Amino acid sequence: MMGSFEKRHIKVSSPSRIEALASSHPFTRQVDIVFPAGCCIELENALSRLSTQYVKGRVDLEKVFAAGPAFVRQYKSAALQGGSESAILALSLGQEQNNQSRDVWCIDTRGVLTSCIDKETYEKLGLVGQKMTFKHQNDERYVISWPLHQNAETGPMRSRIRRVLESWDTGFVDVGGPNVRQGPNTKTSSKGAWNVIYCSTDIDINNDALERWTSQVPVADPTTYKVDCEKKFLENVWVPNQSSIPPRPNQNQKDEYEDWEHDISALHEWVGMAGLHAERLFANDRVDPYVALYDPPTTSRVGNIVHLRWTGFLPPEFVQLMIDTTSTYLQERMKPSSHSSSDDMFVAMTVHGITNSPVVYLPSQSSGVKAKKIEPPLLVDPSKAPAHLPRKDGEDTWCLIVMPPKEKRGGVKCILVESVGQWDARWG
């Protein structure tokens, strides 16, 4: 008997501004970009050169918490409420001595350490957290968050948290509880209790955040991974034209809106299959219609496409750089000095989030002013991050389709399709 499909939520929007779109998605594992081949060599070359890096190693959580003020800063803004930002993103991959545990923690762009733990760990820690209350949740899970910036906690409270985290690092060997004074023969430190991946939130090549992090937090067996672009070409495939992407009608235009939703669904399906190199996209594909039947988006043509992919632990600023590079290029094509045709031009970017994290989405508050640097979502209260049940087989994907502006002075046209699995509270 086949199991039931997981309930998913899909949201389609037409964002007017995309300058800080990636900042709401702190943890990304893969980005796929597809566009028609031959019409934008400059963009292809510019995107292909983009690269980043991340590190995998082992750390003690107590050391991470203690060093928090060294890499998390607070700031104030005249246009926005105050907030904090971290120079480091980090995500645990499991405990070194307990690989069966599903306890996980992360440090997001706000500089907040968030853990999602089972009932047994929660009771042993003895700290106040929030119980997750999703329907049909398999087991009891709790979330505890600690802002890491200076003066986030009182001195006595910081000391208590450090003792508790040290006990957690060592597997709760002090069986009397986290407040019991440890004897001289008790193991009080570990050599990297947690497997972790981490990266800098600043992608400037002159940035020294990783060096500053390792000077504050001992990392066992660090290994650096460079993430470069993988480029592939698909020839003789069905490629949508821009006319396949009509303007969004008002919702009170019922028939037109239903047609638009159908067109966007067909386009989104095409983007997904292009990233998978599905055989059904090829013009000469002759699949038995009783096995699989596929119709490309309306007004499609046969042509070639470029597929670019980055896979790894990707910071939001790196993803935003891809968006900005694409947007700038498409706007430049519409300048009076440009003689390039934009009739067949569009760029589709699919971003896959890391779902095994306690935090996957951070609602942002726009200032109405385009910042030179991507700012983190301004959430002072850690509890405002939408609840999310960490799991490896979850879904958190968003697809941004960008097209040149119709007018010389207009901005790029965008369609955003977001797909979220169950046990995620960002939309209620």
C-alpha cells in the first residue's frame, strides 16, 4: 500500500523588490539557474565565476556560546528598529558520540543560537524553552533560543547556560544534573562534541570572519570546501518564450486569474524538470503517452538552455549576489544603448533550503531604502522566527523567475513561487 503524500503549501507572488530577498532564507544547500543559451553570454560568464566556501569540523557548543559576542554585533538604524547580525552561520550535523540523536542547533544571520531537542535532552538541560505543537507530530520536541550578542543575558545566567552546555557537550556525564559541582576526575571538556558546518556571512574575499571564528572557537579536524559553479548545456529541448509568462491579473478577474495560475504552474514545472535534465523536455522524446504525457508551456520553442548549479553550505549574501547580478544584467539590456533583443530572455533561479535546521525562514522588515549590503531580518525577539520541525526529508524551496523590464526605465519583472512542507509555521 502506497503511503500518503505529504501536505505541502505553495505560494505564488510577484515581488516588486528583490534586493534583500535571500536574507529571509539563512540556510541554503543548492542553487540551480537555467536560462536560454546564446542570448546572454555576459550573464553566463559573470554567474559562472561566482564561488564561495564553507568549513566542516567539530566544535563544543559551550565554546560557541562563550565566543558569541566576538562575532555577533548589535546595530541601530534610523529607519528600522535595532537588531543584531552574525559574522558566522553555523549548523550542527549531529553529536560525535551520539549519532542517533536528532538534537540539532544553528546560528543564523541574526546571531541567535537556536536548538531543537527531544524531551529527554530538554529535561536534562533544565532551561526554559518552547514546546512544538504541530498536528500529527511524531514526538515531543522543544526549541530553546539564545541571542549571542553582548549583554543578551545577565552574568549569572550566562554562567549557568555555559555550565549546562558544557554538560551537554560531554554527554551529561555529571549525572547529578547541570548544577552539580564536578569532581576532579570528571570529564569536563570534549575535543569537538558536535559535527558542524559553518561559513562567513560576508562573501568579500578580504573578509577574515573565519579566522576570527577559529581564534575564538577551537575547531577539531577542520576541512574547507570550495563551492564552484557546475555548468551544463541541454540541447534541442522545449524552451518557454516570454509570452508564456503573462502579467498577473486581478483576483476578481476569475477566469483570467485561473488561466494565469495554470500558466505559472506549467512554467514552474518546466523549471523543475530543466534542473533535473528530464528526458520529457527534449523535443525528440517519444514517451508512451500511457506512461507519461507532458505538454510544455504555451508558445514554447525548441532551443538550448544553460544550467548552472552550486551545491554546498551557501550564505544568503552569496545567493543574493546571484539575484543582483541577474537583475542588473537584465536591466542593462533594456538601456537605449543596448541593441539586444529581450523577447526570449528570462532567468529562473531555484533555491533549495536546508530543512534539517531549527530555523529556515526569517521574515524581514523593509526600510523602503535599498541598502548597499544585504541586512539580516530585524527580529529582536528570537521567538518570532516561525516554528519549523527539523528533518532531512522536508521541503523548503523557492523559485524566482526574472524577466527584463518592458520599459527602458522600469524594473525587472519577477515571479516568486515558494513551496514549503508540513510542520512549518511561516504562513500560519
